[in-house]
Amino acid sequence: AETDPQELKQARQTISDTIGQWLQ
């Protein structure tokens, strides 16, 4: 299975930002 570390990292960053907004 091919994975794109850069894209995955970007996706995780977006999720982290979303969770951060939820926690506020």
C-alpha cells in the first residue's frame, strides 16, 4: 500500500486544528 507521509501529516494537522477548536 502506497502512503504519502506529507499528505498524511497535513491531514493530521487539519484534524488537530479541528479538535483544538472543539476543546475551546
